[in-house]
Amino acid sequence: MLAVALAAVALLAPPRPPIVWKPIPFGPARLAETTAYARRHYGIDSNVLHPRAIVEHVTATSSFSSAYGTFAADVPDAELHQLPGTCAHFIIDRDGTIYQLVRLNVMCRHTVGLNWAAIGIEHVGLSDAQVLGDAAQMRSSLALTVWLMARYRIPLADVIGHNESLASPLHKELYAPWRCQTHADWRRADMNVFRAKVVALARTYGLRPGPPPLARATGC
Ligand SMILES: [Zn+2]
């Protein structure tokens, strides 16, 4: 009986989707820059990520290679001029290919205020709507998101769009000029569509990922 029950649980676990490991350079210098960033912005003396949230992004580029090139180059970012260079753990291409660039136990700079706690998933595209309308990309994105949620026990409330970052209870930023900094990718209305699809897929595995995030005042 026990063996049968365990087999049933295993069958219900969301499978790991196919992932192409395409690491960006993340040697000792970039790791040290990441630790310095975490100390400066979060008061954390480490570059180790313990994932508690997932932030969805849109690259605002039309190709995987240009996004990959931006993340691979460890240079100060064009917007905020700090090191390490920006990055994301995953990039999902238009054809649905999932590339992983960074190990999941390493912090990576994709969302001001949340890099200490969040896995970053980029989608190649120019807008939320374009990604939502791309069946192959969405299939991969939902499979990856649900697999990560199950693996790290991340509730739906902590699956957010970049534009929702300031309202996250996990948001933390010690550097005052950046406290209200966010980006326009994945607004709440689009994330609500995305999250409804996450819930539908999670239910097929018998998972109940909880309610969506509350619409909190950010003070910004
Ligand atoms: Zn973003």
C-alpha cells in the first residue's frame, strides 16, 4: 500500500522541463562582486541564493543572443551603473527553448530589491502581451515556473512580474535612491493572466499554490 501511495505522489510531481545549460561566465570575480552587491543592497554577506520567489521578465529584445550577450558581459549595467552585470537564471526563447545561465544557488541581478530571494526568468520578446500570445514560449514558461514552485515550495503569491516588485513583502533595498526602482515588464494585469495559467497547470499535478499576491501600497 505504501509503495503504491509513494508512486502516486511521484506521478503527481511536476516534471523538470527540458533545460539547456548555457552558463554565463560567473567566476570568482563576479561572485565577489555579487557578494559586495548583496552586502550593499541587502546587508547580506553572501552570494548564495535560497529561492523564495520567482520574478518573470521580458527581455525587450527580439533575440536570445542579444539578451545572452548582455548578461554574459560582466560590466556595469547601462541604467544603474553597478557591478556585477545584470543577469537572469533562465531565458526562454520564442520557440520555447529554456536556457539556464546561472546556478540556482547563486544570486543574480535581475530585480532591484529582490535579488537576495528571487529566481529570475526572462522571456525573449518585446512585451508581456507578445509572450502571453506565444504558445510555445508560454508552454515552457508555465512548465518551468510550476516545476520551480514545487521544488522550492514557492507559493503563487511569490510568483510575480518585475513590475510588481515594489509590492512584494520580500522587497528589501538598503540603498535609498533605488527603493522605488522597478521596470515596466509584467504588469499586474498581465501577471494575473499568467498566474491563472500557473494555477491551472499546478492543479493537474494535484497542487494548490495558494492565492495570488495582494495589491499592496508601495509608498512609492
Ligand atoms: Zn525585468
